[in-house]
Amino acid sequence: MISKRARQLSPSETLRISAKAKELARRGESIISLSAGEPDFKTPDHICRAAIRAIDEGFHGYTMNAGTPELREAISEKLKRDNGLEVSPERIVVSNGAKQSIGFTLLATVDPGDEVLIPSPYWVSYPEMVKLADGKPVPVKTSLENHYKLTPELLDEKLTSKTRALILCSPSNPTGTRYSNEELKQLAEVLRNYPDLLILSDEIYEYIVFDGEHAGILQAAPDLADRTVLVNGFSKGFAMTGWRLGYAAGPEEVISALAKIQSQETSAPSSISQKAGEAAYRGPLDPVHAMREQFKKRRDFIVDAIKEIPGLNCFTPSGAFYLFPDCSRYLDSTSPSGKSIRTSTDLCLYLLDEYGVAAVPGDAFGEPNGFRISYAASMEQLEEAARRLKEGFSRLSKSH
Ligand SMILES: Cc1ncc(COP(=O)(O)O)c(C=O)c1O
């Protein structure tokens, strides 16, 4: 009864760990969750008030399928203001989160068997969304030494006549790494040799950048605009995960195919959320900057704490709210109770079961030697988590 398409999808490892963490917490255990992919802040007040006003004023109906003209105008102006990009509102479709924008872009552009390059470690949903579009996800393994960034050489090696698209994510989930303008320029040089290739640039963590300025492929290589879809959204920068609001901006042909799919699958996102999104982009960015400052303090704390644990290896990420330490030295060890730790999943289950710290195994992100820590948690929680992690790792002994 279940389709091949549904059967080939992998269940989410992230959800497995967080379901277990929730179950342990429900039973009264002291659990610190560092597995969340969402800011632990409240959506700024002026944005909430715009949504309340929308309800009070009866803005309840369906909106235009691609999003309200006002929100698309606000996005167009934001792209000019923050990114120096000229994108007319007709080349923008607003969706139920960046996730939907990415999924529909892939459905609109990938044919059965087409390959989609995904630098790994990657956000868990990319390969699964490629599979849903009947495409073939092709992970491109990157290295810790190069801060998990795709290089022109790695890119060139993996490009074939079957490659349909490349997904870039900067700042990155799960590593917090970020490309500079110069690095993107170098990638663009390779991309110019493949004129039929689509570039999907996921910039959802744009506002959570600590050192330097956010750079996107379109700033580095404006000539790629006719085949680049820029995806962004409100979830991370404005702490609006539950509002479900994101968008795709790109070439007219792709955007209208995406809009056609959206018109048959979901229609536009909630009218109330769209009013909130408009307020987010037209209003002050001070709350966004204040959240970023909090994330920066937490990052500095957790990076120092992790670096103090012998054998864990990480760099200081310059964006998003994740840290992705390499834990390979611990992947052949035994816990005090005799549990064998062979994979990052074993390790994360040990940390959760014995120390009540929930992190996400790197297996889920295509990099079995690491694990993801989200520092979207309070300083108190991070301090306690750091103490527990230190102890947890110190109790592991090498197998044999
Ligand atoms: C890299 C990346 N892209 C997209 C999304 C989806 O965001 P949204 O809430 O807008 O669907 C996430 C959420 O975790 C993400 O980490």
C-alpha cells in the first residue's frame, strides 16, 4: 500500500534522539536538550503585534498563491537592502517555510535520475527531498581541516553530465561554517563551466553571523542569477519557526514552475504569518541583532568548553547556532557500564542515557565522525551541559 517513494525515505535521526530525550524528561529525568534546530527566543513583539492586527482586521482569507504582493515587495526591498540584489516581486514565491521552498524548487527542476550535489555534512532534509523528487543525492565529502567547506576541486571532481543542481548552505546547518565572498567566487569559476546547472543557495541563517559579513553566491557571482534560486526565511533570524514562512527568489521560469506546484499542493502560507513577515522585514532589526549577540556569547562559551575535552576536535564556527565536533577518537571505546561505543549514534545515546545531554549524531548529517551540538539553549543549560559532557567523555575508555 505504501509507495516506493515513501519507502525510500529515511526516518529522521534527529527526531529519534529528541523523542527519546522528551520521553526521559517526561519520566522526570534531568535532560538538557542541545538537539534543537530552533532559536530559544520569543518572536519580537512588533512582529507578533502585526499578526494580532491582521486577525483583528479580518485578514483571514486565502492570499495570492505566491504570497501577498505586499510581502513579496518587502522581500524584494530586503534583498536590495541587505544583499544588494535586484529581484522583482514577480520572481519571489512565499512558502510554508524555507523547507517547502527547497522541496518545491527540487520538484520543479529535478527529473528522475538527475544528480544533485550536496556538500556533506549536510542538513538532514536535503538528500531526502532530492529523493522525493526522484533525483539522486550525491554527497560531496568535505573535511574538518577545511572547516567543512566545498572547494573548487571537490566540486569539479563530482560534476558529471547528470548533475542537475548544487545545494549550497551558508551559514551551515550542521557545522556553522560559512563561505567568504572570495571562496564563493572560486566555486563560481567552476560553476560557469556547467551552464545547465541550477544552484540552490540556502541562506536561512543569514542573520546569525558572528565574524564578518554574510556572503551569498549571488553577491560573489551576479552572472549566475539566471540559474540560482536563493532560499531564505524567517524561522532562524527572527525566532519564527512556528510561523512557517520562507521564500524562494530566482529565475522567472523556475519560480513560476515552483508556484504552479505550490498552487496544487498547499497554496500560499497563512495570511497571518505573511503579515508578520512583512513587519519583520520592514521593522527594526535590533531584536535580531540582540539575539545574534546572545548566540555569540553562547558560542564562545561552548567552543571553549568543547575544546577543553581531550580528543574532541572543532573549529570556531562563524554562523548559525551549531557546533559539529569531530569525535572519531571516541568511536572505539567502552562506557563504564560496558556499553560499546562504535558510532556517533552510540555516543549520543550514551551521553543521553548516562548524562542527560541530547545532541544529534553525525550519521544523520552524512558525517559519521561528528555530532551536532545546538547552542540555542540558555547559558545555565550550556554550563551544566559542558560539565556533564566533560565528565561523560572522561569516563570512556579505549576498547581492547
Ligand atoms: C539549513 C536549513 N534550511 C532550511 C531549514 C528550514 O527552515 P524553515 O523553518 O524556514 O522551513 C532549516 C531548519 O532547520 C535549516 O536548518
